[in-house]
Amino acid sequence: MKTEILKKAQKLIDSTDNNICNHCLGRKFSDVLDLDGNLKRGEEIRKNLKLDNPQNQCPICNDIFNQINEDLIEKIDNKINYLGIEFETFLVGSMLSKDIIENDETLDETFDFEVEPLKKELNREIGKLLENHFKKEVEFDSQDIVINIDFKKFLEDKVNVRVQINPIFIEGKYNKFIRGIPQTKWPCRKCKGRGCDECNDTGKQYVMSVEELISERFLKESKGYEAKFHGAGREDIDVKMLGSGRPFVLEIKEPKVRNLDLSLLEKEINTENEGKTAYHNLKFVKRNRKAEIKVSSPDTFKVYRALVVCEEDYDIEKLEKLKSLDKIEQFTPLRVEHRRAKKVRAKHVKNIEANVIDSKQFEIIVKTEGGLYIKELISGDGERTKPSIADLLDVGCVCAQLDVIEVSEK
């Protein structure tokens, strides 16, 4: 072992009256000694300096590493069994007293050490024991659970364990076959979700939603606490969602059961909701997917089928003008300005076809950039949308019925 390392180690040991533990001693030289673990490094330094192991409590960590024992593992095991948690990957976190953290940082400043903090070693050593005990793996990026251990009062034999259960995320596509169902649960306008006579004490504005018709079953099977539905956009309540469906991610918070048979659940949920909604291609995904499906790129598009009803007879010849629709500028529609920022949005019509029904009605199939309001494209929304179909036909128009028939992939 290099002389300069031993000289620095001797000064460090002397500053603690030879009471620094081998974990803390070895950690301070982890960047210069290639040995298996900080405990071995500390032992090797003392061996080279011909020093005995410390006889008193470590002034840095108060011998906290002695807490990593079978009693701690049993306490963690009991907690997980009590909660009935199913997991494959985990991460360890810990809370230390302010004194221990400051002791460690002061030592680094005094002797100019740039090594990992005490907490990191503590978490790692506990993680090793738990990996062996549970036969599960530590995962830093995306773990099923986080085992948090509070060591703040360990000198009083008070060590508390809390288990954080991370969410699961299921991606899929949904269809909505009937009108009058919102995508997500709407709290009652009168009671704001508390329950009242107007909503029959349900707290809901609508009896069912696309979200609830799938999430209630998933909450039951996963024993989760709460579900949140993330859709790639949304259609209005009076609009059907047809075709291959709209992408979504269902987030289940605090699921105690994670090993779910998605294929079986998909089949059973679709049977239960036949004629109302359907859910397809369910699969587990990472957390970042819920944000990804909400981001529209210039290449994404939607295809709609709309029934247009005019206030008076329209000129069939003018339907050809609809093919000229391209860039559409829409100021926030009146019907959504209570929940959308007031601004002009520029969107594009990619393609449009019209089919005559009678002198006052026709159907359009329109392919647009995501985010274009179709009802307002038809009516003009009091000149807030320009150009509009009503403008081109020189007649008042409304969207009497609307279906989404395709939503492109993100």
C-alpha cells in the first residue's frame, strides 16, 4: 500500500483516537484502494499500519453499520409480508440523523476527501443482504418498491421501515361505441365529488367513463390504491371512438399485486363492457410512456367522420371548395375556453371528402393534424375558426354527429 495513503490514513485515525470504524475508514479511501468493499479497505489499512480495531463507538457513524443484521432483515420481511406486496425489483433508501451526515461531511472537508457519502454505502450494504434474502434484484432506474429505513433514532433501538410501492403502467388502445360516456371520471358539478342528491351520492356527473370501465377491474386485481387514465388526446362525450382505437396508459398506484395476466383481463373486461367500450393490445410499459403518448408530433393525425347539417339548402357545387382547406387558425372555442388557454392555434387539414345525403345534409371524412377542433371547423364558431366549412358554403352549418375513426400512433 502506498506510503502517502498510509500517512493520510494515520492522520485520520489519530483524529478519532483510533475509534473510526473500518467502514468509515475504508470509504474515505475507496477511490484509491481497489479492494472488495469499504470494510475490507478499512481492515487492510489497519493491518498495514499494525493497528488494532477500534474499541469504542465510531465518532462518525455511531456504529450504524452494526444495524445491518438479521433483525433488520426480519423487520423488513415482516413489513412486506404484512402488506402482502408482490415485487421483483427494489431499491433501498435510508434516513440518517443530521449529526451523522454532518460528521461525515466535516471529515471530507478536513482531509479533502471526494468519495461517496455514508448513506450510499449503507443503502448498498443493506441491498446486498436483501438481494440474498428475497432472491430479488436491486434496480436503480425503475424498481417495483423502495424500502425506506429510518435510522434517525437507532441509538434508542427505534428503527422504522416504510415501503413505497411504485405504480404499474399499462398501455393499450380503447374504443367507445356509444355516445354519452366521457373518457375520464367527471366529479359532480354541484357537490364537486362529495356526493349529493343530484348525483345520487355517487359524486359523479356521469354514471360511467372509459377510464372507470377498465380501471375498476384493474384496481381489484392489483389491490391498488388509485388509478389514473392518460389518453392520447380525448374525444367529446357525444363522440364515438371507432377504428383501431385511441392510445392510452393506465396508471395503477400502489399495486400490491403486479403479476397480472393482461391477456385474460383484456378478454374479461371486454366481455363485461360489450357494446359500450373495448380495450386492446394491453401491455406493461415504463413510466415515461404516459408522457410520450400525450406529445403530438407534426406527423400525427386523426381521421373523423362527421354529419353536417345546414340551416338551409347548400350549393352542392361548393362542396368542391372543401378540398382547398389546409391551414386552419382557431381561437380557443367557446365551448372549451373555461378549461383551455385563450390563444390562436394553427392546425392543418390533410385531406377531406364529402358525401351528399340530401339538400341540407352531407357527410365528411376529414383527416387532420392532431388538435384541430372539428365541430368548430364545420360551424366557424362565430368567426373564431378561419376558414370554416360554413364560410366556404356561405351557409350556417353545425356538426350533428361526430365519430373518430382513426388516431395515428405516437
